[in-house]
Amino acid sequence: MPELPEVETTRRGIAPHVIGRRVTAVTLRRADLRWPIPPEISDLLPGQRIDAVERRAKYLLLHTAVGSALLHLGMSGMLRVLPSDAPLGKHDHVDIALERSAREGPRVLRFTDPRRFGCLLWQPPGETHELLARLGPEPLTDAFDGDRLWQLSRGRSAAVKLFLMDNAIVVGVGNIYASEALFAAGIDPRRPAGSVSRARYARLANEVKRILAWAIERGGTTLRDFLNPDGAPGYFFRELMVYGRVGEPCRTCGTTIRQVVLGQRSTFWCPRCQR
């Protein structure tokens, strides 16, 4: 599943091509993805200018004067800006046609989603969609820090990795980056969240910020299906310290990397470096 760096890479990739351009038409080749596509997408979006492209957690919002299109890439979705006559693929479910600009001819913002676990929904102006209403702070903002983690973790017996991946605590720290941040902070992912000290949470928050920022600059991780908007892969996977490396030697100490399932997700850690 695309994680925060992949979604932010998508936002950065499409924003220069769509901001300020008017939507001329919307073509829906399916009536639904994960959920039914609401009629506002076809009824209100055409004729509107896209004023901004925002990311909130792993969602993208195309803001217009009459409301916002809310997108999630699901397990394997992809957004690309293409020439209006670009050939269609089997899983190209939505085209948002864009008017000609001063430097580009007519384009389409194409939503491809082979597994159809993504979504295209609508957020009226001045409202917050229910999917976004209970989300925690963004990890790369000042609202997220070690003190927040420490305070919210008190009395919690759940594994610290599951705590870190809770979107009510902080958004966008998915499986890959939670594993990597916990390794960098030297924390065993199985440790009860309530047993981690304030000082160790301070280090963990700093590592989350560092690793996510670096992954964004590297274009994300690109596991299996995800490609950037220009079709290029991400390169952060080459720098993973523990994720996906079960049975291999730790890059720091040489101890064999182990794997366990936490919350139905594979978790990787070094038993010597992480305590």
C-alpha cells in the first residue's frame, strides 16, 4: 500500500500540472471503487478551477470553490497527468480532463486502481469529511513530538509499533516506516507502548520525522505496485535497515533480522540493536 512518502510524492508530482487549471470533464468508467463515487464528482467538478492540491494523511484533496475531490490510492492506485489522448489501460477508472495551459496542451488526471481499494469521494466546502475527522497530527509538523507520544501512551499495553501506527495518534506512519523508525530509535517493536520512556519517545519522534522526510526526497519506497506520477520507482527501498530483511544480517551489528506479525502486519527488528 502506498504510504505517506509515496502519497506526498504523488501530490508534489501532480500539483504543478493541475493547480490553476479548470476541469473540463469527468469520465467515470466505474460507478464505484472501494465505495460508490458520489454524484458531485460528475455534477459539480466540471467547470471548476483546481485551486490547491493538499495531502492529509494518505488522502489527497483537489480543492475547488464548490468543494473538494477526496482521493485515496488504496493498495495499488496511481494518479498521473497524461496527454488527453493517452491510450487507456484496463484499470484506468477515472479521467479528470483539464483545460489547456500556457505551457501544456489539454491533459487528463488519470486514476488507475487495479484492486479498486482506493476511493474518490466529495467534501463540501467548509466541512471535513468523516474519513478525516478523527485523524491525529501530521508527523512532519510541530504538533507531533515525543511528548505527545509519551502522554498518549501512558497505561497502554499494546505493542509500541501498533501504537505508532494508530492514525489517532499520528497519521501516515505506516508499516514500513514504523519498522524503520523503531530500529533507528533502538526500540523493540513488541515492547508495550506504556513502558517506553519520555526520552526514548523523543528520539522516536525525531527518527519518524527524519526517515519520512528522507523517504519523500527519495521518491518513496515503491514495493510491488506503486510508481510515482511520472512512472519512476522510489529509491528509499535500497536504504531499508530492517523492513523485508528477515534472515539477513543487521547492517549495524550483523545480528540476524527477525520477523513477527503484529496487528496482522509483518514486523521486522534486530534483537540486539532494539530493546
